[in-house]
Amino acid sequence: MTSERFQQGLAVRKAVLGEAHVERSLQNVTDFDRPMQELTTEFCWGTVWTRPGLTRKERSLINLAMLSALNRPEELALHIRGAVANGCTPEEICEVFLQVAVYCGIPAGMESFKVGKRVLAELQNEGR
């Protein structure tokens, strides 16, 4: 876990998801899931998130739509936090979830709003 691309990815991952979350993830790594953590950090965060074609904010909004469409509420909650850290407003997140409801179905939109409401309230309580 020491390649230059991994280190770049680790820096972006910490900036978006929070250092505490990433450190917890890495501290809990076992021999079984180490390859997945390395792949995610190096490829996702180090190769794709560092590309110049989209801003981190734009990437976050896209992630919210995709995670909503795929019904991945745990990852969605994590990436809502990341989206806020990347400058997304609750209004922008709301618009993404409305778009999800129209193109992916009302149940997907409802679940996204449910997760979003909870996470945004948590962030507000944390003073963010």
C-alpha cells in the first residue's frame, strides 16, 4: 500500500470521506479484504477521483445518483457526508434525489431522501 497512486488516492479519500472514517477502515483491514481496500484507494480514489475532467463536487453528485439507483444506502450515507465536504448543498442533494425518483423510481428516491434526511441532520448536529 505504498505506490504513488495509492498515496494520492489515500489523500483524496481522506479529504472527501474524512480522515477518521478512512483510518477506521484501514485499521480494520484483514488479509481477506486488504486487496479490496488497496484497489478502492488506488483505482477509485487515486486514478479516477484525481482526474481533471470533473470537480470533486460534480463527482460527488454523480455518486449520489448512482448509489441511489443501485440501492446502496450505507455507501449513500457515506457519500452524502463526502458530498457536503465537497461543497454540495442540501438543495443540490435534494435535486439529485428528485432526479433519481423520476428516472429510477419512486422507491429509490424515497430511500435516498430517507438516508439524506438522517445524514444531513447528523451533520447539522455535528455543527457542519
